[in-house]
Amino acid sequence: MSWVLRLPESAHFEQVLYQRLRWMVRLRWLVAAGILATVFFAGRITAVEYAKAPLYFIVVFILVYNLVLDYWLNRLAEDKPRLLVFANLQIGLDIFALILLVAFTGGVQNLFVFYAVFHVAIGSMLLPRKNVVIVTICICAAVLALFWLDYLGLIPPRYWLENFIPGAMHRNATYIFGLSYIFVTLLAVTAYMAITVTGSLKDAQRRLLSMTRDAEEQRSLFEKQNRELRSLEQQKDNFLELASGNLRGALESIRGISKNLVETGMEKSPEAAYDELKKIRNQSEVLIEMVEDMRETERLRKLEYELVPEDVDLAAAARQAVMEMKTAAAEKEVSLNTEIAEGLPCIKGDRKAWPAVFKNLLENAISYSPPHSAVEFRLGRDWQGENIYAEVKDRGMGIREEDLPLVFEEFHRSGGADMIVSGTGMGLAIARRVVELHGGSIRAFSNPGKGSTFKFTLPVK
């Protein structure tokens, strides 16, 4: 059929259409049974005489094609784009069967021809508007052809309904014209009303589906936000627990050293007292660093919602961090080899955060590097020019494979790290938050016993 339209890309439409087609197949079994019952009892109940053999043949025809349609529909359960073709075909077969019934039961005499209205109504539920109009035109053309060909005597033989309506009515042009006019107008009005009502229902259904999808999306969003809130609450609890533990440890260390110094200070040599004071200073610096890291972490959390982008010169921030870390590298007898490309473009973001990022990465590499080794630092642009990258490589103890996914978590310390360096465990977490806040990504690579590499990339635009 050249007038078949494509099925709309809607899983819900396909499902509803399939269910309605299944309902029509089941209803057709009842229709065939009803015709058989009518043929069997009509002659016994009424005085109307008619030819039964053609009607039994039509019933068999309906049963056969309905059986084929039932089998085909089961196959179409997995081939739903062809459902609309199936709908057009079965309506066409039903119309053909109806015309046969009318033709073999009196033609213009049989007022059951008006049952064609049902097919228009059913078509409006199954088919697009264009198809409903075409179905209506086909029904009108077929019935009018039957009426007027019968009037002209071009349909032999005739199967009249004796003792029902005078057989001469098929020769009455006025009656046939009036019946044709009523039939056409009735189908036209029915088609218009069915299309209008069905269209309104379909529009309402689409709006309801859209509202349902929106509600489902909102529900999914709320669930996601709820999960994120629970995750943030858990992170906050972990943060407070770890922070309080680290703060308590540092303060207890200061208290113990101070108490020992106060109680035995007069007995200690100046060198021993100096060592004790140096420990207090170191622990105080750890506390200050921890507080500053916590403040920076909280500032970055707020910055995710309040960031006002400004030009950031990464090369200048990197040079500043390198200058600040040269003393620490010299104290550990670690060489700091740097390679900062010229002419790097500025990015948009938080200017204040980037010196701390480079400093944290360099400090981490220097802290874990053995004496007389080298830390390599590179800052440049990839060969495509789309990203800026930074790479910090050390020759330290490396990171165990099971610790790699956790190195950027707040307060995380790799196994054995506390025996080598002290720190808050916040530096890498802050670096990751800043990099991701600016649309980039950061990764860690390591070969235990041979060193680690930290690398991040940022989009230029």
C-alpha cells in the first residue's frame, strides 16, 4: 500500500498499537461466530429468505485470514516498525469482507452496510489521520460502486433478502441516491469526529507521557542529588574524623614534647633542648599546614558554585612554585629539573589556586625522593595545541598498585608514607579538585621502588 505511513519513533505508541491490534484479532473471532449464529438462526426466527452458502464461505474467509493475521501478529512482537502495515492490511481485509457480506445479502436492501462506520472509528484509533481519511474514501467508493453497479445490473447474480425490503428498491434511483448521500455524509461526519476526538486524546496522551517522563527525570534527579548529599555527608564525617585525629595527634605530640622539655629542661644540654624545640616547630607547621589545607578545601568547594573566571598564567604560577620549592629540594639534596614552555596561553579560572597546585605536586615529589636523586617538572602544550599538560616525576619509593586509586582522596597516605615524610594528606586532593574545577583531569602512574609520575591536562579553551 503506497499510502502506508511510517510508525512514529515511540516505544509507547508501538506498545499501544500492538495491544489494539491484538484486541481486534480476538474480536474478529467473535464476529465470525456472530455471523454463523445469525445465518443459522435468522431463517428459523424470521421469515426472511437468503442464500446461505456464500455467507458460510465468507465466514471461512474471515476465519482463515484472521488465523494468518494472528500468526503474523505474534511474529511482529519483535518487529514493531511493521505494525502500521499490519494495521492497514487487516482493516482492508475487514472492509473487503464487509462488502462481500453486503453484496451477498441484498446489496442496497441490506442496511447493515452502515456497520462500515465501525471501521472508520476503529481506524481512527489505530492509524494516522491521513490513513483514516483514505480508509473512509475507500469504504465510500466501494459501497457506492456496489449500489450503483447493482442499479445498472452489472453485478449478477443477485442475492435478495426476500420478505425484508421490496426487491425493486435496487431499481429506484431516488432511493439509491438518498441512501448513498446518507451513507457518505454519515461516514464523513464520523471520520471527522473520530479524527478530532482521537487526535485530542492522542495529544493529551503525549502530554501525559511527557509529564510522566519529566516526573521520572525529576525523580531520578532527586534520587541522584539525595545520593550525592548522603555521599557528601559521609565525606564530611570522614573529613572531620580524619582531621580531628590528625589534629589530636599533632597536639598530643606538642604537649608531650613541651611537658618533657619543661620537666627536664634544666638537665638537658642546649643541643637536646634545641632538638625538642625543633620538633615542636615541625609539629606546629604541620598544624598550620593542615588548617590552611582545610580552609583551601572549603574555599574550593564554594568556588564550584561561585567561580568568577579570570585570566590565569600557568607558566607564572609554575615558576613561582619552583622558586618556593628550591630550598626544600636543596635541603634534601634533590635536583629540581624544570622545563616550562614559552608562550603558553592563559586559561580562565581561579588564579589564586594554581601556585598551590604546582607547589603541592613538587613538594610531594621532593618529599618522597631519596637524596642525590632528581625531580623532573614539565609544563607545556600537546602537539595538537588543544590541551596544556603538566608532569612531575620523582625517583622515590613509588606507590603500591592498590593505593593508586586512592592517592587523590583527602587525608589518604600510602602504606609506609608516614615513616618517610610528615604531612596532612590533603595536597593531592586539593590539586585534583582544582584541576577538575577547571575542566581537566589528573592521573598518577607509579612503578614501586622506582618512582611515581603525576600528570594533569587542561583544555586550552
